[in-house]
Amino acid sequence: MRQDLPAGAGVNDSQASTTRAIDGPTGRLEVLLDVPASSPRAVAVLAHPHPQYGGNMHSKVVYRSAKTLRQIGCATLRFNFRGVGKSAGIYDEGRGEADDFHAAIDWMHRRYPDLNVWAAGFSFGAWIAVTVGITDPRVSLLLGIALPTQYDLADLRRSTKPKFLIHGEADELFPLQDLWKLYGKLEEPKELVVIDAADHLFDGKISEVGDAIEDLLGDFET
């Protein structure tokens, strides 16, 4: 499996979110819950970049994405995969991480049983999110930021769930031309936003990721 480069510096969430732990497949998972001021219109579960290359729930793109999802009315849960931060376990090459994502969905669904779930992620986390979200009937929408095009995405091509993708024009890990090839094979509904001159980590372009999420999903009917 191809792996991501270092995920870049994170941010301080101490004043922004509610930190807690939930039960995961191999022990406790460290999570951050962002809740909108009014009743949420949907639930979003958000996954971070590759655990072995510095990815965690404080990564800048993940942080910005969580804040934007909250601003547009979603109760948003981001979490550390097994072996990251205070989460129990060790890296499991995507298999266990998918189980972690399922556990996060389960927890949010119990908390908000009447709301649709949006499966979202950045880089490696995007692959986990769409892979899990395709088959989970509770998931109504897939959001992939810097989706790894070299990973196994065969099921994504056949999915008829709404698919929203955000990608950097200058992504050095997963070139835009490969993403366009994948996008052309996806079933409708689908939408892609390309951020000009952005690399894989969206260095200097983090705010534009938030803008793209708001433009794509701000008025989306759940």
C-alpha cells in the first residue's frame, strides 16, 4: 500500500472541541466532537492522514474541515486511529483503521440516531472513509479530500451515493490527472473541486479547503 508523506504540523484544539474517548475494536479511541450551536442537520465522521507519517486528528486540513462542517450544521467527530495519540492499538495497514471508522460511526449513530451520516477524510483517511461509507447504509454522503488514487477504489466507482472530492492542482503524491481519470469513471451524483496550485498537504491553502467544503455541502439536502 502506498503511504502518505508527513501530514504537517497540527493545531491546538484545547479551546475548540470536546475531547473524550470511545470504545474501539482494540480499546479506547481518542476523539474530538464539534457540535453546532443549533440542532445538527447531519453527522460527519472525519478521518485523518496516514498514521505512520504524522497523521492525526489535529492535522491542519482535518482541523479546518471539522470546523467548517460544524459551521454548516454538522455534528462532527474526528478521532485518532489506533496507535495514534491516546488511541489504543497499533497500525493495521487499513484493515483495523476501517474498523475504527466503523466504531466512530456506531458511536455517533447512537448519539444522533435520526440523522444521516457523512463519511469524510483526508488522504489515507479519505480512502478509509469512502471505503467504509460505500457499504454502510447509515452513510448518505462521501467526502474525499486528497483521495489516494493509487489505492483500491473499485467499489467507489460503482457507488451511487453522492460523492464530493477536493484535490490540489499540484498534489505530488496523487496527481490531479489520476484523480480526473477516476472521477470520469464514477457514477453520478458527484462533484470535484480543484484548488489551484495546492500540494498534497494544501500548504498555504488550508482556508480554501474549508471554502470548498462550504460551497459543496453548505446547501446540500441531507
